[in-house]
Amino acid sequence: LHDIAEVYRNMPKGFKGGERGKCEDRAKATEEATTSLCLKRHLDVDAEAARDDQLREYVTIEKIKNVLTWNRTEQGEWWYWKGKPEGSGQMEECCAIRPIGLHKYKLPTEILEMEAQFFGELGNKDYNRLDARTKRYVDKVRKAMGTDL
């Protein structure tokens, strides 16, 4: 971890343009691409996709209620699907049932609501507010994590 911290500490900063395929900290950087480039360049570590054995993502790039609606077959090959293998999970099978990171939750209230949905008492107000599709996903996660034992 010390070596990784050094890479980030010494990373060039400040470029204002678009993606350049460089190890740099800048506005509009695609975090995963930048991180993988830096790890390879400085530590000779190859990045791998964060997917389970059913090709479901461990990390989401959007709120879960939205990702659960992304359909490769109906919506076509837009940027999200670029580089993903055929058979990658989509819609309700998009995301691993033991997620590592769910992105786009920034406000403290959103984080507390998400905590209540995944770890709170079943049937709490935050859980009950979820749409049916998101509830089904949250139920799978709760079961996999043993929340309701």
C-alpha cells in the first residue's frame, strides 16, 4: 500500500483537457483508466475487471436503481458496454450480490438511506421507498451478506 500511495502522491496534476491515456490526476479523469495506467506504469500491476463468476459488476458507476435498467440487447452497444465480454450481466443481473462499491451516492442522507436499505431492519422506511426492481436487488444483497439472519 505504501508504494501505491507514493504513486498517487507523485502523480502529475492539473491538466484540463480530456482523456490522454496518461497517469495523471486531473479534472474529468476516468478514475479506473487512470488508476490502471498508474499501477501498470509504476508498479507493473495489471488491472483486471471487477466481476464475479457470473460476469456481474462488483462496482457500479451510477446509482443502483439506474444500473438495474441498463439493457445491452435493447439499448445497444453504448460506451458503458465497451470492452465488456458477451454475457456480461445486465438489468437485474448487472451487479454482484456482494458489491464492493456503489457510486453516485454523495450526500450524507443518501449514504444513510443506503445503509438502512442494506443493513437496517427489514421493512424500514428507506427500504420501503425502493421501487420493486431495486428491492429485489437489495433483497439478494441482504441475503448474501446475512443481514436478516
